[in-house]
Amino acid sequence: MSAPAQPDTDPRATLRGGLPDRYLTPDDIAEMFEVPKETVYQWRKKRIGPPGFRIGKHLRYDPADVRAYVTSRKGADAEAA
């Protein structure tokens, strides 16, 4: 007997909300939000975008933090409407 077929989707993808299983770069954030990379750096400088952190000289974003940021923005926009 053969083992049951594995689903094509990774169950962790649901937990991550479709975000990749790696730390994101500023280029990734700019692409996700369809903004210039300079805007991502300005968000960080003004502390208004998703929280990032440095690994040496490299700026990275945790996908879970980005997801939480998007969720909080959706909530803030819903309250303002």
C-alpha cells in the first residue's frame, strides 16, 4: 500500500499568510507594497512602516512582523472610515 498523497500546499504557508519562509529584504518590502525602495527606508527612518532589524549591515524584516503591520493598518483604516 502506498502512503497517502501529500497535499501540494505547505501547511506553514497558511500560518505565514502566504509570506515567504525567510527574512525579507527592503527590495521585497518595496515590491510587496508597490512603492520605491527609498520609501521603505523613509518608513524605517520615521518609524511608520513595518519594523525591521539589522543583521550586520543588512536590513531585514520578519514576515510575521510585516503581516502584523498590515493587519494593524487594516484595523486603523477601518476605524477611520
